[in-house]
Amino acid sequence: MRMGDFKETVTMALGTLRANKMRSGLTILGIVIGVMTVITISSVVNGLNSGVEGMVQSLGSNILFIFRFPVVGTRPTSEMLTRKQMTYDDAMAMRSLPHVVAVSPALQYTDNTAPGRSGVTAIKGGGKTMQGTILAGNTPDEKDVSDLDMLDGRFFNEQDQERAARVTVLGSDTAEQLFPGQSAVGREVEAAGMMFTVVGVLDKQMQAFGGGKNPQDNQAYFPITTFHYMHPEELDYWITLKYDDPKNRLTVQDELTELLRRRRKVLNEKPDNFAIFGTDTITRLWDEITGGLFLLMFSLSCVALMVGGVGVMNIMLVSVTERTREIGVRKAIGATKRTILTQFTLEAITLCAVGGVIGVVLGSGIALTVNHWFPALLSPLWVATAFLSSCAIGLIFGIYPAWKAANLDPIEALRYE
């Protein structure tokens, strides 16, 4: 088909759309919804993936977490819940391993009086109260292990830990709430019925999901020895270990496993009664979740596009019936089957392409709007895929009506009223 004929065909298709606006709009509605769904969900998933990737990178690829049972992607069994807890001495023994840079054992207060609010409580200061603050006991190594950046002041040191000093480091949101517009360093705060001096304020921490407050920014850190006075009942240590180079991951993990099995007196034939995992565990779990979300997106989009395709086939069959005499005239003056077939196929593709363009515009608009509250990142690849899929639907579902038009008998077509 010549370029002039192609332009004429597209013009005729658009003319058909304008002449039957309501019918055409309802016909391509499924295409619009399908393309819009693909773009919206893919944008949200891309935004979430970007957030998780940034969070994992901020944690570092040379970090290992040690706890008495796995906490990511696995529901703990009754045997796991009754395991011996990790101890402070376990963490100190890890420091002697080769390649280990720093180890930070941590405790966290669990507020059992508020169901569903595990690990939170209130902190007071400056005549104000901050609800939902996480109270955590750590060692000075926590700053280096977690790469915490200070916004003001300093992190507590070894001397503070040795003398169980009543000092604390606040998260950025905690400090802003208690002491708005002023420095929190040197001020007094109350937690667990005790008074503490603020020695530092942390910068905002990376979070995986945008929108809202990051719970990690509403936190108060205390020297581990001080925390023992605050909540002596808390003895379930979470240990974070930082090693020198990601390429030494397997070596460090093997040595760590051997050390803990020996310290926890695990028999040779028995499995480990502890869990060692890294940031890659978070990535794998997230990939499984997003894999399911993409499958859902694909299913919903396919249903919408199939419905749209059936609608396109229906309107094209109606169009062939309405234009039977026109087809007869064109054939009588020399139009070939191929010309008629190409014309009606292009009309179906154009119809679906218009729906694809509308779906792209609406989906992009929704993604950009959602981004104000939730992370969303438009993907040119998925935009192109969604648009090309709409065109493919026009091709697939437009073939039969076009074939029917191309095979009309010109004599019978000219007699059609």
C-alpha cells in the first residue's frame, strides 16, 4: 500500500470514529482500561522497586543479620520461638573473626500493653510528647554498622557505654516534634520513667516506600548498658555484623556459623538453631511479592484488552455491514482483496491505537498523581509495551472483519441496500 493510501485509510478510520463517537468510545473502553492498568501498576511497582533497592543499598552489601530465627519471608515455628536467645557475649565473640569490621548487638523495647504496637512507646521533652517512639539499646558500633549520619551533635561513645551514661540520640522526627525549630542537643527528655540528656540527632533515614513518616526517624538510641537499667526484661538480641568486602560473604558466613554452633553447643547432626541472612534476603522476598503483583497486573490487563478486542471486532463487523455498498463500488473500480483487507485491518489498528493513546495519557496522569503520596516511576518500556499491545489487539481482532470485507462479492455488494 502506498503512503497516500495509508494516510487516506487512517483519515477514513478517524472519520469513522468522529461520526460514531459514543459507539467508538464504548468500543475502545476495554483497550483504554487495559493500557491504563498496565501503566499505573507498572509505575507503582517500579517506584516501589526503586525504593526497596535504595533502602537495600543504604544498608550495604557487606552486612549480615543474626537472630535466633529467620524473620524475613518465613513464619517462625514453635521450635524457633523457644530457641535460646542470642547474647551480648555472642556478639563480642564475633568481633574476633577475620574480615569482621564491626558488630552491633541491639535490644528493642516491646510495649506489651498496646497490642499491635510492638516496640513502641512515648517519649517526653520540651513540654511535648512524641507517641510511637522506638526505644533501642545499641553499642557505639551501631553508627558505623548502619552508616548513620548525624544531623546534630554526636553518637554515644565507649565511655558512655562503660559508665551506663544517661544519654540518648534521637531520630530526626522525634527531635523535631519535641524541640521544633531549635537544637535538641543538651536538652532533657524522659523515657521509661528516667531522664536523659540528648547528645545527638540523626539525619533522616532511607525508607523503601515514599509518603508518610518513616518509623525509623521516630527512634531514641541508648547505650546498651543504659538500656539494661531501663528494661532489664529485654534480652532478645538482634545482631548486625559488618565485614570488609562483599566477596568475603561466604567465608564470613561459614566462620560465623561455626562460631555460633560451638558457642550454642549444637551437635554435629543437628541443624542450626539460629539464622544468618543478608540484605539479599529482603531483595528476594520483594521480588517474590512484585512477581505476584505483576502476574495480577498481566491478568487484569489481558481481560480488559480481550474485552476491548471483542468490542473492536464487533464494531468492525458492523462497519463492514454498513459499508457493504461502498466496498462493492471500490471493488468495481479496481480495488483488490489485498487493498480492502489492508484498509479494514488498518482501521481496526487505528481504532485500538487511539484507545492505547488515551490509556497511556490516563495511566501516566494517574501514576504522576499517585507519586505525590506513593512512589511511582513511569517506565518507557512498559508505556511502549502497553501501546504496542493495544495495536496488536487491533491487528488480531481486526483480521476477521477485514477478511470478510475483502471477500465480499462485488455484484452482491452493489445490490446491498
